[in-house]
Amino acid sequence: MAKRETPLLDQLESGPWPSFVTDIKRQAETKPECWDILGILELSYKERITHWKHGGIVGVFGYGGGIVGRYADVPELFPGVEHFHTVRVAQPASKYYTSANLRQLMALWEKYGSGMTNFHGSTGDIILLGTRTENLEPFFWDLTHDMGQDLGGSGSNLRTPANCIGESRCEWSCYDTEDVCHSLTLHYQDEIHRPAFPYKFKFKFSGCPNDCVASIARSDISVIGTWRDAIRIDQAAVKEYVAGNYPANGGAHSGRNWGKFDINKEVIDLCPTECMWMEGAELKIDEKECTRCMHCINVMPRALRPGLDKGASICVGAKAPILDGAQFATLIVPFIKVSKDNDFEELIEFIEKVWDWWMEVGKNRERVGETMQRVGLPTFLSVMGIEPIPQHVKEPRSNPYIFWREEEVEGGFARDIDEFRAKHKA
Amino acid sequence: MGYNPQKPMEGRISDLGPPHYEKFFPPVIKANKGKWLWHEITQPGVLMHKSETGDEVYSIRVGSPRLVSVEYIREVCDIADKHCDGFLRFTTRNNIEFMVDSRAKVQPLLDTLASYGNKYPVGGTGAGVTNIVHTQGWVHCHTPATDASGVVKAVMDELFDYFTSMTLPAQVRIALACCLNMCGAVHASDIAILGIHRKPPMIDNKRISGVCELPLAIASCPLGAVKPAKAIVDGVEIKSVKVTVERCMFCGNCYTMCPAMPLADPEGDGIAILVGGKVSNRISAPKFSKLVIPFLPNTTPRWPETVAAVKKILVAYAADARKYERIGEWAERIGWEKFFEKCDIPFTEKSIDDYRLAYDTWRTTTQFKFTSHIK
């Protein structure tokens, strides 16, 4: 592969942010096919359009996901990227690594692939970017045999689950997001690797309502940590915040002079439920009114902590806009204990109830949130065997178009028109 | 030894799943999991977490381009070997975190990072701009309406000082998706950069019979704009489709289902800017991003129009919002008419929803502000 002239991409080598162009050029010194990545990208910059063909079904035996086929539409110009398939490798929970593990994976990718990667893909997998069809099986063999690692999901299956950093380095996590994510990922290997669903399905696990893994916006089943007792208050630390001895919000605003910390203005007045007040030097919280938004805890991490009776809320049905518009996940189960003691049995039971129903009634390429929208939330709740409660809605409906069922109406729906006409002339 | 193509199923191992996370925990993380008490950002890009055991972990956050080479990862491993006993992690926003177990080890690590020039910028914490989550763009995807890595590089070059500082009213999450499929889920971001198409699909009648299941292509259109049609190819009548152009909203879903309906185009494609989304439940509920700039051209290689638009919104927000207020909360407090005025963005009909459930976004009150929009 010859060196390519890239006058447009070269302009992305200047500036303070690290340059992917410089990086690809350096990789091209030992992996010359990287010149063809730059070459085809330069052509796209010149013509302002992509040069990758639509689709191409490739994979490894026995799996229906994990590899995304890709071919160049100008292979004669850039033979080094004629095949440019993506390999998704399942990431460990919270994306901790050892250098030994990464070096071993990089050696495999240097041998079998283009030398380029994404750390990480949007769903969470390690993305190994660009290889030829004939390399897929040898790569997979080495990945499983030498590293004991595996591919992630793609297509109409369970996508590789992801979680926030959780208890491993965060004081707010209300359950062990790493443990749940890892356990369920292992439990559902078949669903990840062999597409049997109407469309993609995602789980994401966040430890608290800050939702650092964006689960409420992009997962079909979103598990978000919460608690049902009182926020723990360290009154001595509250005094330190009021005195200005501890930085507000963990020092997140230290780059600008916002003036002296004001607990009324910055915490109490911003509480969405107005459930906090000062009694002398003591901070009081009416926990029955608290909706656990995390603001006060975020602002005063040394003084306030989530309660001790911890668990999670389950929301269902988030997705990006294609097709009927974006949806956030809807609160379905306000509180559930998430415990390894019973191998997450309740969570698994919930997930499989959703799947059983969706696999039966979901249309081709319909996310579960769209199926819920099509049949209505009351129907979904009834399928799930969940009692409707006000927490399921922002507000009651404002139209009167209720789908009454026949058994709910005295005497049923069957009536005799002749009897009616005998009393009511037309 | 190794894969034998003659006997592909022999000795095959499958369904292993990911390695157990605990194998990769630095000792200080392993010893203190579930015991953390509080944290503090000691300087931009450096987080300190304090455990009830008295232990501390310092995490140094570094921005990465996400699209990185084998050599890059090896270099990152070198840094982890030198300072962190070979441990490291990545965040959900494509930052790298190097963790050390004492304050004394922070500065030597920062010095090493600085020795690589601009390659490992430290920042992305607190009330600043952290790394941009993004998609593949022209480097790998078959449906993009813009590039991803190049736009991100150009925007982050301009916003670099916001990455390395914490001077904003709250954190600002920027995301880029190179088409409406939104692999990057940009629909709940403070500022979303979204690739859009503006020309309806072409019909490749010479290929459609071989590559496309017509009923699926027809059913793929949410507005019923794709209809069955006949076409003549080499004098022979074939079954094909046609597109009712006035119904097309350029979502590209038909192309996803049917490779014979390409719609990308150098003039038609470009970028829309959406703002005010968020994911966190903090103070207000999660919000969708709202479309404020309908189209900016794909001006390669540095997308100056997009860079300027993002910067302008960020500067107006930084100057006007209250402490803790996210962009969407700020816009709602001052009113969207004020948002357009303060950001100096022309309001157009394109920002008025005319898709499903559009009525929810129309104003049905007499409460409004007299901005320059009222002539």
C-alpha cells in the first residue's frame, strides 16, 4: 500500500485536541493498509459523501451478531480497505483493564486487523475497526482460546449490556451495577449472540438518578439505583459547607468565582419538591416529600448520602428518534431490591416477561417502547401483571377516550335494536 | 494450533462473555469497593475519592479521540505500567482514567502525560465540556450524512479551554451522531450535532430486484411515502418503488432496509444543531434536545459553521445561566424566544414541529416575552 496524499485531513493535525489523523499516520508506518483508511477518508472529505457500501452479511459460525460487515465502494482505488468489517468485543463491566490484557488484544488486532479501534463503541463494546472476511474465524479462535474473551452483540438481539462505574469508585451507587451487568451478560449469552428478537434490545445499569450511563435515554430496560428511606445527613459537614470550608459540588465549579456558598440559594431553593429547610444550623429534609433527584447530594457530597434502604427503579422503552420520535424509558417498577442473594431472580423474571410478550406481539424492527406506545401503557401494565399507580404517569389523561372492556360495563355490550326502537322512534 | 478451516467446528469455544471485571481492578479499587464516602475534583481532570477505610484514589481523566490505533493503546498501556501498576479504565464518554493511590503520585503522572505534547489532555470534569461522544461517520459507516471524528476534532479544538477548566454554570454534554439513526443517542444532550439528509432517495431500478424486498422497503417509511411502482430496465418491466417526494422527511429508514435507495448527497447532507437535552434526573426530569439550527453545510475539513454555532451557544449560556443550570433548564427559564435572541440564532419554521404529537410543542398560553421576533 502506497502512502496517500491527504491535504484535507492534514488540516486536522493542528490544534490542541489530539488528532486521529496523526495517530492513523503513525500506525500506517507498521500497518500500511492504514494509508488506505486515510485515502478513502480523504476522498470522502473531497467529495463530501461516504464511500462505504451498504451492508454485507459476515460473521463467525454459530453467531448471528458481533461482526458488522463493511466493504469499500471504491476497492480498486483503496484495496487495503476493500473489506473493512467491524468486530465488536464485549467489554468488561465499568471498562477497567490491565495493560497486559489490552496488549494481548492489540497484538491480535495487529495480526488480524487494520490496527485501528474505537475505545469504545456507543453501546459499550470495544470496537475493532476493519478486517477481511478470511481473518474473522482465526481472530475469533485466538480471542476465545488465547484470551478467554468473546464478541458482543449486533443486529436484532440483546446488545452488550453496559453499566456506570458503580460501587467500585462511586459513593452514590445504590446497587452493585457491575455485578448485575456482568451476571446478566453471562446469563444471556445466547440472546446476545443469536438474534431472535423483533429488533435490538438494550439493558443499561446506572447506580443512581444521575444516570451516568444514560440508561433512561437509550435502553429498553433501564435499571436506575434509588432508595426509599431518608437521605443520611452529617450535620457537622453541613456546617463546614455553610462556612465555606468544603467546596460545593465536589469542586466542580472551582474555575469561576461564584461567590460564597449559600445553602439556601444553591440547595434549599433549588430542591424540586421544596422538602428541605434549616432549623438553626441544622439541615432538615422531609424524606416523604423527597423525589431523590440527587441535587442536594451532588452539591454537598461530604454531608449528604443516599439512604440505607437501597434498590432500583426499572424504566422500560427508551430509544432514539427513528421512527416515531425519541422516547425516554417509562417508570414501570418504582422500587425493587437488586440482590445477588437470589441471583437477581426478580429482575430476570421481569426481563423475561417483557421479552415473552414483545417477541409475540412486536412487529419487525419495532423497539419495545414502540410496541408499548402502539398497544398503550394500560395494556402493557396488564400484560406485566402490574397494578396501575399514579407513579406511572406525569399526569392523568386529559381526553375521555377510555377503552372500556365489555366486562367492566353492567349488562355487557350486546343490546337489541328492536327493543330500543320500541321505546325510541327513529 | 489455531483455527483449522478444514474442521471449522472442531474445538470451537463460544459464549464466554466478557472477562470478570474484578480481574482488572487496581488494588485500591478492589479494597474499597462499596466503601467510598465522598469525592472532590482537586483540579480540572483530577478526581479524588475518599474511602471509609481512609484510602484515597486519584483518577486522572484524559480526553481521547476514540478512533485510536493499536500503537496509541500500547502507549496508554506504557503510561499505566509506569504509574498505575498497569491498571486503567475508560469512561462512557471515551475518556481514559489513570488511577493512583496517593496524592504524591499525581504530579509525576501529570508530568508524563504532558511530556507527550497535546496527545493526552487532562480535563473533562465538573462544570466544563467533557469529551464528545460520537459515531463513525465517513471513516466506517454506510449511512452517514456527515463525518464524525473530523467534526469532533474541529469542535474540541475550539472548545479546548472548556475541557481543561471548570468555568461553566454546569456540565455541558456534547454528542454527535452522523445520521438520524443516532448510534450516538444524541437526543438527550446539552448540545447535539446531528448529520441530516435533505434529498429524497434515488431508486436504483437496475439493482432493486436483486437486493431489496419491496414490501419491507415500502413498510419502512413512517409516512407512507414509498409506494409500489413499475419500472422498465433494459426493455423489461420490473417491480420497483417510487417516492412521494413531498411526504419524505429524509429519515433514511428506507435506505437502511433497501440498498437500492441511496440518499446521501454532498449538497443535500449537512448538520443540524439541537440543544437543551439531558439525561440526569437532577432538579428537573430528563429532557430531549430541541432543534435550533436546521442545517449547516459539510464544509470539510474543519466545519467552521458548525464550530462557530456550537461556540456561540456555549458562550451565551456561560454568560447568562445560573450556577447549576443546564442549557435546557436555562432555555426554559428565560423562554425559548430569549434563547434564540441571546444566542443570536435566527428562528425559522424548521424549528416548529410538524411531525406526530407536534401539538404538544405549540404554545397554548398568552404568556410570552416581547423579543425582537415580534415585529
